Amino acid sequence: MSEASLPHEFQYASARHQSETAISGMWLFLATEVLFFGALFLSWIYARHWVQAGFDAGAQQTDLTIGTINTVILVTSSFVYSLGVVFIEAGNTRRLIQCCAIAWCLGLAFLILKFGIEWHEDFRKHLFPGADFAINGPLGGGARIFFVFYFIGTALHGLHMLVGLALVGWIILRARAREFSALYYTPVVVVGLYWSFVDIVWIMLYPLIYLVGRGT
């Protein structure tokens, strides 16, 4: 089957036009996500400017080891998924499935480490900004605000990770059904853009949570 003969929806002039529109649409969606997370990051930085000592006290309570491991996990998952895109460009569906499966497992490992272990420890140490918050005294207010941003930021990222896992799983199912080839793999590229964006969000969260203020 040639590229010109590939099926496409009636509103598109060709399959190529449909593919370019889908990829452009994902870029537009990611641009709105940048605005969303950008507001969160700017608010985080602005708040820290006014209560820096309290933010630093909060940051020193976070688990740098888990945060670093999770960063390596997500960067690796993006690299592996990108390999899958290269493989399907060459028409190798089997390798695409393998790469997507590895990326999916790495994403699941991230969620287990972050929410199953790290969040559990945060609640056990009374770091949730509630009535029994562990950090008191003059630094308590700033540390409380830090953990408000911490829980909101990681929860939002976790929700995006869950969506990403569902999308990667969808790609695996479609690949197993032999719906992709060297001539058609647009959904693989679109999901890859989303998956990489979620990883980039974590790369922004990582220093804000674990690095900034830790050496103070």
C-alpha cells in the first residue's frame, strides 16, 4: 500500500494532511499545558522568594534518593519510547511493542515509588500541611506552603502520568492488532509527544522539590 492510498477521514485532503493535523493538535494542546504548569512553577518560585527559609526547611524533608531514581526512570522511559518510534518508522512492530511495554513498566515503577512509598512516608512523618504538621516554629509557615505546592504539583503530575500510561497501553493494543506500519504510525508519535512532555514537567519539578534549598 502506498502513502497516497492510505485511508483518511473525509475532512482531510490526504492521510499525510490528517497526520500533520493530529501532530499539530497535540503541540497546541501541550502549549496550553505549558501555560497551566508554567503558572504553577512561577507561583512556586514567587512564594519561595518571600518565605525562603521555610521553603528550604520543607525541601530538606523530601527524599532525594527516591526523587533522583524517579528522574532517571522517567528520562529512561522517554528514551525507550523514542526508540519505539524509530523502530516503527522502519516497520518493526514487534520492537515497538517491546519499547512501549518497557516505557509503561517504567512509568508504573515511578508511580509506585512516588505515591506508594514516598507519599506514604510523607504522611507518616506528618508532612501533609494539616493540623498535625511536623514543622513548627518560625519556619513552619513557609514549610507548610512548600508542602502545599509539593502535594499539588506531584498530584497533578501523577494524574498526567496515569493518562500517559493509558495512552501507551492503547498504543500497545493497537500495535498488537497490526494497525501500525512504516507508512502509518501517527498515534505513536502523538502519544510520544505527550509522554515526553510529562517527563519534562517532572524535570522541572525535581529541582523545585529536591534540590533548591537543600544545601542551605
